[in-house]
Amino acid sequence: MSIEFAESERAAGEAFLRLSSSVDEFEGYAHPHATRVARLADALAEHFRLSRADRTSIVYAALLHDLGEMTMKRDYIQREGPLSEAERLDLARHPVIGEQEAARSGADRAVQLLVRWHHEWFGGGGYPDALRGEQIPLGARILRVADAYAALTDARPFRPAGTEAEARKHLGLWAGIEFDPVVVRAFLSLEALPELRSHARARRAEEEEAAPPEEPTDAEAQDAPGAGAEGEVVHAGEPPVQYPWDSRP
């Protein structure tokens, strides 16, 4: 999942890519996360016909968005189980720390502010500044959607990856509360991007390939959920999966 930079952007872009790899490793993502967010955010920025400069700022901010978490080095980032109230308050500091670290890394002020505001909620319930609606720059609203989708569809140490359908439903349910509805609508219209593919698919395919085939007994076939007379399958869809969303970013 590579990102190509213009000649004038290459030095900074490659430096930020290296930082993003370290952040992904610290956060325990099973696959590259920051570059995926960057690609999804850039597709949205292109949809909104943003300038080249604005798109570059969004891509850089996507690569650096969780730099503050790595700087804080808290063990609860990867720990299973819910966060305590004190841990949630502590974690809410990471966008501000990320803003400071982005400045130290050479990012300009536009990128620093996108890092600071990537957890602001459209309805005003986010952090660190409780901005709402169009007080939040469009680039930060784009990052909020792209980051959420990429996080929900990848595995973390404390939960499995969700499916594309689950993540899309989550965006729709929280549009107007956490996410800008206009950005959600644009995101749901994106097609044919490899980054939209959930890693849950790959995990399930690997598990199915690794599992030895088992022949059910007659009794098991009769008693199996979704089986009708003589073991006839009456519902072949995937079983519903409860939303395992942990609010850690």
C-alpha cells in the first residue's frame, strides 16, 4: 500500500511514512493503518475537489495522526478490556501531544492542526477542543471518517476486525453525532478502492483455508442452527456479529 509523493513533497512524505510505521507497530495494528487512512482520506479530498496543497496536508496528517499515542507509550493502548475513566481522560491528550510532535517532526501548521482536531465530533462531543459542525476544518472531518473506518475494519490486540458492512453501518448510525453526514455520504459512495476491503475477509479466508474439513454426523446436521428437514440449509448468510468496537482510536 504505497503512497506516491510529488518531488517537492518526497523528503517530508517519506520521513512521515517511516514515523507512521513505528506508530502502527506500537498500536498493534495487524496491517498498515496510517497509510490506509491516508489513501482513504485522499480519495475523499479528491471527491471534494480540494486543492493539491490541502490534499497533501491531509495525507501528511493521516500519516501522523496517532503520533501522540506512541509518544505517550501507555500500555492500555493494546490491553484487552475496557479503559477506566482516568485512562480515557489520559488518552484524550494524544491529539494535542501529536500536534506538538508533528511540529517537532517538521510538519507545517496546517498539518499540526489536522492532527490536533482529528478526534473532534461533528455534534460537538469530541476532543480536545469540543468543536462542532463547520468549526471543524473539512480536512479533520475527512480524517475522522477515514480513521474510524480503517480502525474498525482491522484487527487490534483487544478486538477482531469488523466487516465492511458493520463499519459502513457504524458510520451511518453515528452520522451527525460523531461524523459529518456529508462526508459519510461521500465515503459510502467510494468504490473500487483496495483500502475499502475489510481485513476481516482475509482473516476468515485464512482461517477457513487452514481448518481441516469436517464431516458432520447425521445428528449434528439435523441439530445445526439454520438447518431444515434432512439438513437442508434455510439461511446461508453470515451469522450476525456483535459490534466489538472499542472506543480506542
